[in-house]
Amino acid sequence: MRFVIDNSVYMRWLFGDGTPRDLIYATNALDVLKDGMACVPVT
């Protein structure tokens, strides 16, 4: 699976803060990365 990671997900991984819902979402995204590939937008 391929998907795009935005800054909000990355910041949850880096700082471990946010609402419980945001942290669960970020953790689930990280779990998906185990079997997939992510693209990060560059500005």
C-alpha cells in the first residue's frame, strides 16, 4: 500500500502529543508502514 504522510501525523510520532484520537490515528498509520510505502510531500 502507498500513501502520503502529512505533517500532522509526523508531528504525533515526533512529539507524542495531541488528542487521544490523533495519537491512535498516527499509531495506526505507523503500523501500516510496516507493510507499505509512504511518500512525504516536499515544499
